[in-house]
Amino acid sequence: MAEPALRVAVTLEQCWHAVPGGTATSILRTVAALERRDDVRVVGVAARHNNPPRPAYRPNVPVRHLPLPRRVLYETWHVLRRPSVQRATGRVDVVHATTSAIPPRRGPLVVTVHDLAFLHAPEHFSRNGNRFFRQGLDLTRREADLVLVPSTETLDDCVRAGIGADRLRLVPWGVDPASVTDAQRDAVLRRHGLRYPYVLWCGTLEPRKNLPRLLAAFAAVADDVTDLDLVLVGPPGWGEAAGGGRRPPADRVHTLGWVPDDELQALYAGARAFAYPSLREGFGMPVLEAMAHGVPVVTSTGTPMESLVGPAGVAVAATDLDALTAALHEVAGPGHDAFAAHAAPRAAEHTWEATAAATAAVYAEVAR
């Protein structure tokens, strides 16, 4: 007789954030894949809200709401260690905290640590942000049974931060290789007034994304390659895209802001190359999404993206402007076809089904 499915409460509050980002996307894709399995049943948990999240971030599982708004809920979780998730969800076999907001332990607790960037560059975060992330890390060290991380870089960071290697489980993220027709791609480009060819970047504007150097490197490339544009996609976060470096001509840079996922997929599909020279990332999902469309990548050494890209692009030191410029030249120019040939096959090695299987195995491990 088959074992009954584990009932798991998963925190999904980030779906209501103004900028949900990769943490929301990764857990929503994981939950969707978990729902296709027979051994896990997921119930979401979130703070009190009057409205659902944006359509792109609406969970496909039932969500139970605790009676406090987010700011109060996070504070009471971290300081008073209440209310319990089970107050909203009822009995569950496992609680999975998917961000640094760590609910009180009332049974087996799994925590996902996406990255520990705040330890490396606290100046990139607000005072309250640093306080919140450090509280979450302290609680994770004390109370989590097992900790999920998306990359070996984050795993190593967690060990250095005092989380024993025996409690860490590497669970890389997957990718959905969305199909885009030529007509759909061309229609999106016309809608935004874009032309071929272009280099694409997408993400949330914040200092660690290294946009000032990307702009300076593209300005140097634009001197030689006069028909190449740069397209920047993503919601505002904080910090400035412009720095003290050189800027490309204004008519060669197109800042679109947030776009719906179907448009983003079309923009990936139309890109000559994808540039993502972040200073630090926990995983780097946009790199994998670009590769799924057969697009070669320029990214940063010493980050999870370096191993994701492999032969599908070039990784350089994020702070080396000359190397970044040369990489853009190569990937968008003479090396394009050779790099692009590796992109989609490399991305296909990462599936959400594999992510869900590894996650379900962790749930079963702590629920024993």
C-alpha cells in the first residue's frame, strides 16, 4: 500500500512583494512541479492581503492567510516566534520557509537560502534589510532541520556562515523552455519599438546587478558595432543604472521596465546575446532562461552562472571592464553561432521536475 502524501505548508508571501523576483518564480515553478507528484500535497501560507498577487505570481495551490499584514507578521515571527503557520493551514507534516522570513518551529522545518549576498556586501542593502536577513540566518542556523540551496556557491557560503554541511541539500532550479514563434517575437519587438540585433539584460535594478559596467562595456562595443542595441528589462528596485563610467548613445539603449512573461520570452528569443554580469547571485535564473531559447550568454566568473553557461557563452570577472567589453564583442559577433549551439541543450539539463523530486526527497527526510 502506498504511503499517504505528505502535507507541506510552503511560505508564498513573496508573491505579493512589489518586486517578487527570482525567489517567487523559483518557488512557484517548484510548487507547480510538486503538484504533479503523488507523494506531496502543498498548501501555501501568506500574510493578510485584500487582493491576490499579480496574475503572473498567483500560486496554483490553495493559500491560507494568517491574520497579520506582512510587516507585522515578519516582525512577530522573528522576535516573538508566533503565530505558527499551522494556525492558518491546520496540521502539516513539514513547513518550508522559502525566504529569510522564518516562521516559528512547530514540527519539521525546511528553509531555502537563496544567497547570502548581504554578508558579502551589506552596503547593497538597507539597514532594515540587513537586520531582517541576519535574523533569518540566525533562526535558520538554530531551528532548520534541513536547508535547501540552489548552487554550490550558496552552499559553501552557508557552511562558512555556520550551517553544518550535513544539514545542507543542493537543489538547483529548473527552466521552462517556452516556445515562441517568429511572428510572436516580431510582434513584441514592434510593440516596444525594438530592432535586431540587440543584447538583452533582465533583472531587478539593484547595485549587485553591475549595470553601470555593462553600460560602459556596451558603449565601447557600440563604437565598433553600429547596428547593435542594448535592451534592459525588469522592474525598478533600488540604486542607479548609471554610474560614473561611460554611457552608450541614448538611442542605442532601450529600457522597458517590467514586461509580462510572454513578452519576456519573446525578447529572450529575439536576442543576439544575453548579458548578465552580476557581482553575486544565488543561482542566476535569467541566464538559464536565455539559454533555453538558444541565446549565448556573457556572465561573471566566480558565480553560479559560470557553471550554468559552460560552453554556451563567456564568463569574465564582473569588475573587469575590458574583459566584459571583449566578451560582448565575441558572443554577439564572431563566436555567436558556436556558443549558441550549446545553449538550448545545456539549459535542457535543468528541469523543474528534477527540482521537485529533490525537494520532495528533503520533505520525506525530515518527516520521518
